[in-house]
Amino acid sequence: MKRSREMWILAVILLVGALLRGLYLAETARNLSFYLPGVDAGYHDFWARGLVTGQWASNLYGDPEIQKMPFFRPPGYPYFLALVYKLSGCSFLFARVIQMLIGLLSAFVAFLLGRRWFGARMGLIFAGLMSVYWVFIYFEGELLEPVLLVILSLLLIYELALWTERITFRRALLAGIIMGVFALVRPNVLLFAPVALLWALWIVRRRRDVKPFKLAVIGVALGSVLVISPATIRNYIVARDFVPISTNSGINLYIGNNPTANGRVTGIIPGLGAFQTCFDYPQLVRNLEAKLGRRLKHSEVSKYFSDEAIAFMESHPGDALRLTGTRALLFWGPKEVGHNKEDELERANSGVLRRIPGGFPAALALSVIGTAFWLTGIRRGKDASAESQTRNEVLVLVWLFVITYFVSYLPFFVAGRYRAPVVPFLLLLGAWGIDRMISLVAERRFGAVGLWLALFAAAYALASANPTGYAPDLAFWHYSRGVELKLAGKIDPAAQEYSESLRIKPDFPLANVNLGLIRANQGRFDEAVEHFSRVLDVLPDDAWAHYGMGLALAGKGNFGAAIREFETATRLDPSQYMGQYHLGTLLFARGNLAGAEGRFIQALKGNPEFAPGYVGLAMIYEARGRWDKAISHYAEAVKFSPDPFLHSKLANLYARTGRFDEAAAQFSAVIRLNPKDPLAHYNLALAFERLGKLDEAIAEYSKAVEIRPDLAKAHKNLAVALYFKGDYSGAWREVNLCRKYGGTPHPEFIKALSRKLAK
């Protein structure tokens, strides 16, 4: 095939891929989750924004304490996202555009890989499959790591495949660097390092020259260490804890191997509480420390969960074997197993993705055809050329990567996004199979073509089988939509989604808690109590259910029981700042100022930017007559919540303590926020009077009565101010208006004004 024709076909392939991505980007940009990423995507977004802005305050999910502990999740993707945010001002759209460009780059690298070792036609087929595979397009629209895993896996195999031509230190070092970057995104790949080196040893032994093998070992080791070591050093500096990359392996192993495991991710850690998102991990660590009665390093936490998982496997070998089989079937199963979202349902509800044919069963069936062609050719020994030998070595490398990566996940749990790195190589094998089929057609061997098509049909039927019975969780899908709507402030539609989730799965804890909180805020307290009771019947240590129950009981006027619920919630999760705050308000209402003060302080530890916590402390100091401390806490509150009421409170305290300049500044702030507030103008006028600024005071009194003509006290004070400015007729007019609206000017002032007018 001529090079120019290749480039034109490749351009069309990439253009089709770009068109599909553009259409999906336009579609998904209309979804709330595009701007409100949740679960792992929300964690990545929080982490990346923290790196760019330096702001690490808690969000709605809580404080994940990223900057205080060793990396819990691998840092590769969040740091990549931070770089994109740095370039774009934290643009959600720009991040997706970059990821989709990387997706197209992956298709281009696939073309280069295929053309170099399999021929131009096969390279184009491979690029075509890569550019239209719906799962890749879908994950390129999510703030998740598959987009990096796909390009890194292709680059790694391409660089290693070059070793079939010649092993040099530069190539080995570059392969090590790619593997190190890969490990920072997904550490499982490190299991492939020794496998790749054994493959390299096999190659050099076939060529009867083992000397380059030393270069391979040194280069890969050095490149990987150079990339990974900064993360290790950072972890030690931050926490004095030896953590090479991240600490999530232990808990992930436990999620896959415990009495309630089902092969997929679960949101509850038996005996320790919820683990719905990575934001929950710091509290999970504290719960474990409370259980064990001692402080733990994060490496010790990971080891604890690993030991628990191993103990389960040793004591329940039959269950462990069954779970391993389930995970294997899920990994190679026809469905994209949901994790952050229900991927299959997202596709079904996408006008773009659902129209793209194919999926994992087709990719797997095509890989069977390609592998069968390869093995048949080897058995027959039809081509013993150096080119064929090199191609065979590359295909061995591909299968070693696929198998090793699969094995690396087998002990943990399965999600669709975790198998993304093996899909390009299933498509590579499939492209080889399609290429061979085209050759058979060109040779008019239609009988052979029919047999191979029959094999594909059989393989596709087998790949489409679903022995685990896995189906997307429709209840979770509705729940996720409810979360998005609630975050966007669309409360009633969110409640409808939660209700639909509970119609499908009445005992779903998350949906019950979230709907219960909505009902409590709507004043439907009996319904809220019912939802929280459902959760507590199954999960008596769920902190959020106790918090919600406290809200509902307080709404019903049962303050004693509400206090007990808030106390339980904050004991289970001391970082739950809203629970601490509401407990503080109830204690304050009962006159327990010391208890309330402690709770407000705890609320601010959980969220230092929580304005109501500062207000609560300010109210306590007001009640104690400690004006300076009350002022300082109101001043903190208005930093985080520019509420006119808070500015007014602060201004009144400044006025009360004789600090009229500062009082005037705060009343001016109220007016900036609400220019039509007559009392703010009136109070600012009072402050100006105390400062001797009579003209400014007259102007503000005039604005006050212009906005509210019946404000008698403003007319009264304006009359006095005009009197001292010598405007006696104006003062008399204001006296009459004061009387008209029910005010009573001072008799002595009336006498003095009358004498002035008489003259």
C-alpha cells in the first residue's frame, strides 16, 4: 500500500474518531456530572484543584486529607489532571478535550505498532478499531485514569517490541520510564516488569547473544526507579512512612476477599463503616485506630487489611476459590462492570454511544480469531522468515501483557475501567484476524472464510454469555442521578430519583439517607425518620443515618433524642462538621455554653471555612460579654459567607464597642450586598453621626426614607441632622413626616426648631 494512500485512510479513521468524540463531548457536556464529578472522579478533581490552587478545604464529601498522608490512590492521573487544570484555569471542558485528543493519539500509536510489525493494512484496521471502541470514548469523557492507561500500555508494548530488533540501554531506559509512569497511574503493571525481562531473555537466547540482557535489566530498573522514587520520597517526608506509591492495595484486597465480597466493589467495610468514596478513607482509618486502640501508620493500615484478606482466604478456601472464579468471569464477561457509574446504563442513555456497534464480546471474539490464525500459522510452519519470527515474538509479548495484567487484578475486585489496558491488545489480535480474513477473501478461499466466520460466531456467542448473571445496578444509577441533581440544587428532581432507586431496592442505605435528608429539610420529619430507621436497622453504626435522624427528631421537637443522635453521629465520625454544628446549636439553646463551644470548635476543625461554626462561637462570646472575641469570630464568618445579616451583626458589635469607623465599613458592606436595605442606610447614618460626618449621615438618612418612607426613626434623626446643618424648613418637614408615620420627636427639639423658624 502506498504511503500517501495509507495516510489518507488513517486521516479518515482519525476524523471519524474525532467526530464521534466531538458528538459525545457535546452530549455529555449537558449532563450535570460533567461539572459535578463524583466518587473517584470527584476525588481526582479535588486533588488536582488542590495542587493547582493550594486550596484543600473540605468539600461536600469531607476532607480526604490528601496533603497530610501518604498517597492513598496512585498520584499519576491526579497530577496529569492538575497539569491540564494549570493550563486551562481548571476547565472541565478543556480536560475532556485533552483526554479525547489523547484517545486519538492512542489510535495513531496503534497504527504505528500494527504497521511496523504486521503491515500497513493491519495497522489501519487496528487504528480503526481503537478509534471507534465506545468504552474508550466513554472514559475519555470521565475524570478517570483509563485514558492514560490505554496510551501508556500501547507505548510500553511498542517500546518493548523494539527490543526484537535490538536491545540498547536507551531503549531499556525509556521502557523503564514508561513503566514507572504507568505504575504511578496503576501500580499493578510492576508485576509485568519481571515477565517482560524474562521475555527479553528468551529473545536474546534465541539470537545466541545474552549480553544485551544486562542492559535491559539495568535500564528498566533505573528508569522505573527514577520515575517512582519522587512519590516514595514525598510519602516519607509527609508521613515518615515508607510507601513506594500508594496505600490502597490492602483495602482493595480486603474488598475482594471478605465474608460479604461479591467480586465487585462494595461500599461497606464490615465492622468499620462506610467506604463509599476515597473521601471516607481518613475516617475509616480513625475507626480502625479506635478498634485497635492505637495510632497506625498508613502502611500499617494497608497491612492490616491485607492480613485480614489473607486470613479470610486461608480460613475459607472454598469461598476464596469461588470469589476468584467470579472475578475471572467478570473480568472476561460481556458487561462493563460499573464502579463510579453504571457504565452500561450510561451507554444505553447516550444517543451517541448506544449507536456505536461492538463492545467487549466482539473485541474478545476477534482476539480469538487473531490468535487462532497466529497459532495455526506456527503449527503449520508456513513462514519461517525473520519477519515472521519477530512478529511471533511481539505476539508472545502481547499475550504475556494481557495475561499478567489480568492476573494482577484477579485477587482484588473487578470494574470495567480496570480492564481497559488489555483491550487494545485484544483489538490488535482482532485486527490481525481481520487482516488474515481479508487475505483469504483476496485468495478466493471462501470455504476457509466460512469456517473462520463460524469460529467467530461461536467465539462471540461464548463471549456474550453471562454466567455470573451480572447486570447493571439500576437502583444505583438512579441514586447517582439523584446525587448530581442534589448537588446542582435541583431538590425535587433529586428526590424523585432517590424514590425510584428505593422502589427498585427499598433497603438501599445511600438512597435512604439522602432522601431522608431531603425530607428533613422539607419539614417532612415522619418520612425522614422512616428512611433513617431503615438504614439503622441494617447499619447501626452509620454516622450519616444518625446525623439525619438527629435532624428529623429536632424538627419534631424531640430535642433530647436529637442530641443523643448527634452525639452518636459525631462519636462515629468526629470529622462530621455538620453534626458537630447542629449538636452545638442544640446545646446552646439549652444554655450549655461550654458544651456548645466545644462542638463549634470541632465543626471548624472539620471545615475551617464553615461560616456557621464561627457564628456559633461568636454568639457564645456575645452571651458571655466577650465582645472582642465575638467580633473576631463574626469577622471570620463574613470571610467565608458574605451574608448581609453577618455584616450587620459585626457592625453592631463594632458600634457597641465604639469602633465606628469599622462599623461604618460593615454597614457599607451590607449596602453593597443589598442596596435597598433601609435599615442598613439608617445604621450607616448613625455611625457617620458618631464620626462627626454630618453630610454623609444626612445622605444616608435620606436614602433610608427614600427606600422606606414610613421609617419614622430615620425621619426623626434626619430632622435633627438638618437642624444642625441650618436647614430648619427641611428639619420641620422631617418632623411632620416622623409624626405622620407614628414617630414622636423630642419636645425640646420641637421647641428649639420652632424658635429657629420663628426668627
